[in-house]
Amino acid sequence: MKTINALQLRQSLGKVVAALEKTGEPILLERGRKPVGVIVSIQDFQERFVEKSATAERKKIFDEIARLAIASRDRTPVAKILRELRDSD
């Protein structure tokens, strides 16, 4: 993984972006020799963060659907329930 400091980033942002587009390899950003961030390609970002959260949200929705789809213990036919509702009016 390539490492650059904040000064290098400010001085050559265009080159850094070009390198990121060309290689797709993440770039470690340092300030005062301490890592402070990582610059990643949009593809890496989508795969690691956007798609991951969307997958988690889909799983949550599917789990809720499955929970709601559990068969009712009441085996009364729907037609009978509707008839009773109409007759009660």
C-alpha cells in the first residue's frame, strides 16, 4: 500500500487521483508520521461500505418478512372470517 503525507497530497492531488484510478490500490494518508485515513477507489468504497450496508438492510427486511409470514395458529378459513365480518354489520 502506498503511503503519502498530507503535504504530498496537497501538492500533488492530481497525481494521487491518477494513481488511484490506474492501480485501484488504497493509499494510506499520514499526518506527522501517524496514519489518519485511507483513500480508496469508488469501487472499493461501494464493495466494502455501500453494498455491505445494503446487504445488511436487505437481510433485515427478509428476516422481518419471514417473521411475519409464519403461519397463524388460527386455521379458520378466510371465507368464513369474511362472512362473519359481513354478517356482523
